[in-house]
Amino acid sequence: MADLDLSADIRALRSTFADIRDVVDEPKLQDEIAVLKLQSEDQNLWDNPVHAQSVTSKLSRAQAMVAKLDSVQSRLDDLEVLVEMANAEADAAVQGEAKAELVLLQALVSELEVQTLLNGEYDSRAAVVTIRSGAGGDDATDFAEMLMRMYLRYAEKHKMPVQVLDTSFAEGAGIKSATFEVDAPFAFGTLSVEAGTHRLVRMSPFNAAGKRQTSFAAVEIVPLVEQTEAIDIPETDIRIDVFRSSGPGGQSVNTTDSAVRITHLPTGTVVSCQNEKSQIQNKAAAMRVLQSRLLEVRRREEEATKKQIAGDVKASWGEQMRSYVLAPYQMVKDLRTDFEVNNPSAVFDGDLDGFIAAGIRWRKQTQLGS
């Protein structure tokens, strides 16, 4: 039996992992953990729940990163021992175990490498995702619902808590729009590369002639605003309307005027929430989303100013950033990164890791290039 040689793969992994540790700056991270631990042990910490939540969340994220780094380092060391053992015993089963562990470690190191690129101002935040149907009639509203399910499945697979805030159902199939929160660390940084126009090409199930149909949906991702930095919105700047919830619902959801729509008059931004049972809860959720969107508007204005100063940047977020083709062939392709797969069913079931990782790397290269 031939010896198993994974030395080149392990060297490459160690080199990438060393770069990751340098970027993370583990000694600095350990110092931050020590400070956060002291703050978390303060008896008066929970007198300010917002500050307490911020401290405990930061501590949890920092500790999780250190634990992951230690785990990968240990598994890399163990892998070399496992390869030596497999060759010494000429054991095919142990060789197979070593190859499988290499694949898992490559995936873990790749995930860590992507995480180190999420260092934008708002990347660590939770995210507010809004999906809107575009051109394409029933196919577009159906496509919007397919995208909503895709992101909900992605969040579920990654154990990201989700709260659906508003769903506007179409008269025919699917949805006109939907808004939901993804409340997990780095949800915004991770999902923000999904923002843009998505295109679906398929044989239309809504066309009697069964012709091929192209439809569009827009995905908006904004960082969830933190209570400590909430944007002050004067009451004179907003109009609040209440109405009866539509679509499927439980007791009282469709029988009282509990749904809330808030219009920000200076910008024309409209936010609605109808998934909570009470008008007060819906108003609070809608205000939270409005503040998040206004924060994103401010961020974009700042970015536009920076770009104006820096000059024209060729690489930019454009329309039709991804195509989902179901006919005449099967393919999902990101038009910015050229990353593609030939299994649309898996993608619509939430298998987005490859697209997101490629998007994050593309964004970082674009930023460095500009």
C-alpha cells in the first residue's frame, strides 16, 4: 500500500492559518477578552441592559473566535500525527479518515479566512433583509418568495435566529415583498454581498403555453441599528398609519387594526410591520427597521462622498448581480465573481456558502483596488 502524502496540503493550510492569526491579532484579542470579562463581572452591569448586552455579546464573539483558532491549530497538529499513523500501519481506513479530516479543515480555514475580511464598520451587526418582486408578473412574485425561503433556509442551517417582520402577499402567487431580521453576529457583513438585483430564467408555471420567462427580484440588506446609537427621528418627520393585517395569520391578527406603516417624510422611506399581535409591538419593530434604513442611507451618502473624492471606481455593485437559470439548462451564476454551480435546487434550499464567500473576497479586492 502506497504511503499517504498530504504534506503539501498541510503546509498550505498552515501558511493560510498563520496569516489568519496575524490578521486576527490574537494577543490583542486576549487583552480585549480580559477587559470584557472584568466589565461582565461588574455587579452594576445590568443596570444598563443595552450596555450589558453589548458587553456580553462582544465577549461571547471574542471567546468563540479564540476557541475556533485553538481548535483548528490542534486539529492541524493531530492531522499530521494521523497521517503518520496511517502510513506506519498501512491502514486504508485511517488514510481515509485523514483525507476526510483534511477536507473538513480546509473548509474551516476557508471560513475563518472569510471572517477575517468582515472588518467593515457595520459588518459585525445583525441584518435587516428586504425582498421585493420586480418585473415579471406572477413569476416575479413567486421568485421573491423563493428567495425569501432561500435566505430563511440559509439562516436555519447556520443557526441564525430570524424574525419575520412584514410580508405583503401577491394577489396571485408568491409575495410582493417581505422584511425580516437576521439576529446573529456578522449577519450584515455576511449577507450584505447578497444585496442587488436577482434574475430568474425558467419555463413559466404560470404561462399556459409553457414559454420561458425571465423575472426579477431585488434584495436589500441593511445593518440593524443598535439602541445606543439610534438615529433621532422627530415625530414631525414621520406619518404613522394603522391598518388590518393581510394574509394568513392567527387569532386577532386579521381582526384588528394592529398592522403599522411608518412613512419618513423627508426621504419617502416607508416601513410596515404586521407580524406582531399588537399595534405597539408592530410600531416598535417598524421604527427599528426605519432607523436601520436611515443609518444605511447615511452610510451610503458617506461612501458616495468618499468615492467622489477618490474618483471613478470601475468595479461597483450593479444590477442583475446573479442569475438563476432553470431552463434550458441548470445553473446559478454570480455575475460579479463568476462563481457558479449547476444545482439550483441546492441553492434555493439555502446552500449559499460558496456564493457568499466569493462575494466577500470580491468585495475586499474591489475595496483594495479602489
